[in-house]
Amino acid sequence: MRILSVMFDVREVIAAAPLGDRRRNERALEIVTALIQGGEARADDGVHAPGEAGPWAHTMGSFRFYDNDALALPNLYTPCRDALAQLVPPGGRAYVIYDVSVVDYSRHTAKHDRIQVGNTHGLGYELFSALVLDEQGRPLGPVAQELRTAEGCLSSEAYEPFPFVDHYDQAERLIRAARFHLPDRELVGVMDREFDDLALERWLADGSYKSVIRAQHLGRKVLLKGSPTTLRNAARAARRRVVGTTEREGKTYEVRVAETNVTFHSRSWRGCKRGQTPKSGAPLDTRVVIVELYLHGRRAHSWVLLTNLDDPAEHIAQIYTWRWRVERLFFLIKVGMRLETWGEHNGERIARRLALCSLAAMAVYQLAAVADDPAYVGAVRYIATLGGWLGKKNTPLGPIVMMRGMLRFIGALAMLEAVGLEELRRMARQLSEALGLPLPGVGPPMRKARRAARPAPDP
């Protein structure tokens, strides 16, 4: 695993985790290793090198690990936090993307603590993540997470579940957690439009938290140079300018930005659906950055961003485009690690498994991060090619191809160690003859019947 430890050592951070027993730390390392290799091993698809535990033993060991009530979530997330503390130096800036994703377990009837999710017809859980990016926008890993169940929010920040109030309450809790676990860093919270709430924005300002939030309520009343108007009209009045181009989903867009300053003076409607009254607050001066992406002269995307950063408007636009990386984290866990197929019977076991998945995701991110490092570029790109990467310049090395490549690569190493190169070649020749198929390193097959049918050479 040394190639996976270029920027932090997986073994070290797991060994330092307060899990209460050396064997638990060893089991955690084994599970994380299996996840990095392309998904945690199961009895029917695990890849195990000679001398390792068999697939069934590994599966049962993992089950006992996740079912252990002595393993508290704050302790399981300690390796992630220790690794992030190494990756984000004190005094540096990092971006924290906050978002929530539905985990659908509608067909898993044995899970008794599911909640209504999605369109209220589905059943499952909600995963709330705080993903940390470095100054270049590269994903590092989650600093905090919560899994919402019928019993409450199972959090990396507490030994007992938090009662669920709303997503704004969760955001405030994880924002405080990020500052606690990464002190002496400049943390910038980035959130999508479902977090556009005046009470939250006033809370961020009171706590001197830096943020970039996409506006949702464009009809909200604001003051522009002291005159009442709406946020939409204030955004329309700002003068656009072209600042360059950007690549998005394989297309090149022209980027235009504008900015203005407004004052929010209205009430927050947070909690009104629960019967609470609208909350008033102090006037809040806010910088508004408008971002528009044009394709072939026509506007394709438009965002109105609320921020208290002093960065240039074009950099604010870049910061928000990095927000999609939290969606890729959810994709990695759901697809690469098969989250929605997990058979654990309750949210507590799933939350423990998610903690180790988070560390595995961090290791995969580090592998992708060194793709351009001359010391590792050859090995990393070969692993990605094994996983299905086509080698195109506009196609970045994603975590899914890395995990698939690691699965094939480590499987090949296990076969070489178990059988040996010469024995593998001998078996390949036999299979080539039996099947009539060309196999790598063997040459074109020659069937016995075909050889027997050849005319005898002339004397």
C-alpha cells in the first residue's frame, strides 16, 4: 500500500485510531485495503492474496466489526481527521463542500430504521457529508459525516444520535466540526441553493465563517444602494464581463461574470413548516457574484452566488464549479463501493462501514492526485488503464477507474505469487489448445485435431 500513502500513510493513521484493541485496528486496515482494491471483498467476489483470510472468513470478520457496539463513530473517523490534518497545512486555505444525498434501501425490508427519502415513496437513509478540497480544488476526504435514520442522525461528532431538525441545523453542526478538527486553517464553506437561508447566512457572518452559497430565492427583497428591489433585479443590473473559458462535461463554455453588493433585511422563513414564526435579524451586507456560461453564443448555465470572500469574481466562479466533487464522492461510495447494496440490518452498522469507506476514498483520491508526479505517473496511469481509462487528455483519472484497476492489478499479483509465472504460462498454453483461442504470451492456438489432419511431410 505504499503507493497509496504518498501524502499520508494509511497504516499509520489507522494504527493511531482509538479503537480500543490492536485486533480491531488490524481488522480496520484489512477492510480499508479491500475497499481500495475495488470494493470490499465478499464471499463471491473477493480478491485475496495467498496467506490472507479466505473470502468467507473476511466477510464474517467484517460483519463482526460493523456489529461491534464498542466502536464509536468519533473514534472510527479519527484516521480521516488525522490524515486531513497532514494534507491541509496550518495557515493554508481549504474548501469544505456540504451536501446531502439519498441512500435508497427501498427493497431492504430487514432494515427497521429506514426513513422516507427522495420523493417520499422511497425508504432508506440520508447521508450528509462535509468534503474537504485543497487550494487547487482537489478532493481530499470528508472531515465529518452524518447518516440520518429513524433513530436520529448518527454523527461522526457524537457518541449518541442527534435529533433531526433540518438540513440547516446539520450544516451548522458540521461547519463547527470542520473548524474544530482543522484549526488554524482558512476554511471556506461551499453549498448549493438548498442551503440559501437568511438565518444560516447571518449565523455564518456572526461566526466569521467564510462561505460561497448559490442563491435560490431570487425574489427575496433586498436593498441595492439603499433602494428596495429584488435579488433577481439586482443581479440583472450588474454589468457582465468575459473572463475566459471553462471545460464542463466535454464542452467549452465562455465564462461571463458580474458582481454587486446588496443588503438582506428581511426575515428568515426557516422552521415555518414546523409551525415556527419567521425570524428577524440584523441587516446583512452581502457580495453577489453572477456567473453565466455561454455555449455557441447562447446562455447555457447561470448562477447567482452569495459570498463574503474578497477573491476576484472569476475565482468565486471557479470555487463553485468545484462543488460537484461532493457529488463524485457520493458516486464513488454508491457505485464504486456499492453502498445501496449493503446488507447490514440497521443504520448504525452502515455508519461504521461508511467511516472506513471514507478513509478508503481518501487513499484513492491520493492515488489520483499523483497521476502527474514523475515518480509515480507510469504506475498510476497503468492502474487507471486497467480500470478502463481511455487515456484521453480531457478525461481525468477518476476514483472508479482507479479502484477497478487496483482490483485487476492486485488480483494479477495474487495469481503470480500463488502459481508462479512459468506455471501460469503452462496453463495458458493448455487452455489455448483446448479452447482454440489466442491468449496473451502464448501465440496462436493449435488444436490437436488440426495438427492430426496435417499431411505427413514427404520423405
